[in-house]
Amino acid sequence: MEKIKQLLPFVIFLLTPWWLLSQGVRQAPLPPQVVEAVRKGDVTRLTPYLNDKIELVLPGESGIFSKEQAHFILKNFFADNKVSSFQVLHYGTRQSATFAIGEYKCINEHYRIYFLVKTGKENRPLIHQIRIEKQE
């Protein structure tokens, strides 16, 4: 019995990752490459994670756009609003999608960015919606 008590912490340590995965616990919904692309204002590195059709809501522009159109709209946003920092503040799961909320800071402005992510083709996370709202 004493040996079992000694081994118990080790067994729990080994089984915890399997148990967490079986409970549907996931990593953050935004791949690290997406976070890094936004931190650098690099739309070229962000585009592969966009769904073929994506809803964009930005100051002065909103609608459902093709991936190519979204690329140019986001490129203009990043060019007009040079990033000084970006960090993910919160993420979670809602129905069959995940979401992330981040803070995007420029020299003169602060924005809140919302990402809606769903699993797409090839079981990859794809961004279906990006909302960018100016913070007062």
C-alpha cells in the first residue's frame, strides 16, 4: 500500500494530459503565428489563417469579403495604424467556435480586436470574423 501512495503523484502526472485532452481542453484559439502577425502588422502572415469568406467590421468598413479582399482591407488598416503592441486579453469557446479578444495599440489610438475562429478544412482553425473597434 505504501508503494501505491508513493507512485500516485507520478501516475496522476502521467495521466493528466490525457484526461485534459479527453475533456476537450484546447489551446488558445489563435495560432501563435496569428498573434505574431498582428503584433508585427504583417497581413501576409495573417492571410493563410483567414477563411475563404470572412466578415470584417472595422471603423469605416464592414461586410463579408473574400480572403483576397480582406487581405487588402487589413493591409490598409495595418498601414494606417502602425502597431506598437498587441496582446490577447481573453479567449473562450461558444457553441462550435472559439473566440479571442485582443488589445491593439498604436501611437495615437487603441483598438479592441475580436476574432471568431472555427475549425475549417483539414481540421485547421480558420478566422471567420474580425471586428476592430476603437477604444475611447
